[in-house]
Amino acid sequence: MKPLHVHIIAFISMFFWGMSYVWSKIVFEVYSPLTTIYFRLLISFVVLFIFGYATGLLKPIQKADRWLFLGSAFLNPFLYFIGENYGLSMVSASLSSIIVATIPLFAPFAGWFFFREKLKPFNIAGLILSFAGLLLILLNKDFELSANPWGILLLFLAVFSAVFYVVALKKLSRHYNAVTIIAWQNMLGSLYFLPFFLVIDGSSFVNIKPGILVIVSLLMLGIFASSVAFVLYTLVVKYLGVIKSSLYTNLIPAFTVIFSFYLLREEFSLRKTIGMIIVILGVILSETGKIPLPKVLKKSRN
């Protein structure tokens, strides 16, 4: 595959993930976060099972790995989507994407704790820098929270669920490809959510008549955000490697902010823009050990 094609695929996958926050907000206007999550996973695992079966990528779960699959699916998508979707229902799409974008900051600490991987100084520096950017976004000029605190806590539930999920994913990825892992986990996730959906939203769901925009947004979530984007990103990681690929994830909040502004009419002040840039720079610092500077600034330093 040509390098240009790999970078285009990376942009497309980040676009789908960035838009997922916007699509979710549109669906929330009619359906609850619980219903949204359940059908998103249901659509996704059907798509991935068909794709995996057709391409031969879908592999059965080995008996020895059943508990690991059950546990990892509990972390992600179950706990992750509870935190992300219910948090997203309480705060803006742009803020949600920025908080979730901090996942790579905490992953090295999980690697150090569980696998004794080396924790480098720039991991800590990146965490501090990004945390400062988050404070700039979350606090107003009177140093009061500018967003629902419960929504923020739920979003951090998603962050830490994803961080611990990485530990299980590292073990699974030794024996299974990405399509197999995501397909089975989304199926298990939909089963986890099924009883809650039936008890809490089942009766109200049958009485709701969604518009075409809601249906399309839900399909976009299931097909593109939870299925196609993962498959594309797997290709990106294959050709660019983990570090270069992870840098592309910093585009997710940028896409979300842009389309939230134009499609959801969300306000995004200069203060929040600066905060978002600081968060992204902190993530880049944590992942690479350096912050990319414009050529003009580089020359002025020399």
C-alpha cells in the first residue's frame, strides 16, 4: 500500500471516530444513551461478523481465553460506553472527545503497573501538561466547573475503563487479529446491555418513531464508528507502527470540535481552543517525548 493511501485511511478513521460524538448527540435527541449503545453494538457485531466470515479473518475463541474475552468486554465496550455515552449526554460533544483523548496519557502508567514497562519522564510531563489544558477547559474565569461534574466523572470512567482494557487487549492481541477481538467483544457487549435495555428502555423503545436523521446517525455509529474505523485503523498500525498511528488519534477531538460547532451549534471559545491544543500537545509529548514545533520556532531556538 502506498504511503499516501495509508495516511488517507488514517484521516478517514479519525474522522469517523470524531464524528461519533456528533452522531451520538443526534441520536440522544430521540433515544436514551442505553438504547443508543445497545443498537450501536448490535449493528457493529453483525457487520464485523459478516466481514470477518467473508474474509476469513474471524476466528473462534479458544477455551482458555473465554474468561479473558468476557472480562475485556466488560471493560470495553460495557463500562467504556456507559461512561462515554452517559457522560456525553451531560456535557458537550467537543469536551467529551477531549477528555476521552487523554486515554494515551494514562496507558503507560498501566503498562508500568501491570507489565513493569519503563515509565519515562516525558510520560509524566505529558500528563501534567494535558491536565493543565483540561483545567483551562473545565474551569471558568471564577475557577468554577463549566460543565456537569457527573458528566466529567462518567467520561473519566470511560477513560480508565479503556486504560485497563489495554492490559487485556495486549494479551489477546498475541493470539487474535483485531477483527476477531472487536467482533466478539461487541457481541458480548451487546449481550451485557441486553437485559438493561429490555428492562429500562424496552417498553418506551417500541413507541418511539425516529426520523431519518436519527436512523442514519445510528447506522453511522454502528457501521462506521464501531466497525469500519477499527478495521481501517488496524491497517494504519500495520504500516505506520503504534507510535505514528497513535499520533493520528489527536485529530479526533479536532474533528469533533469542528463538526460540533457547525452541526450542533456548540460554542467553543478561544480559552477552550487553547486548552484543547495544550491537551493534544501533552498527549504528543507523552507518546513521542517531544512536542512538534513550527519551523519558524525551531529556527528561533537554534
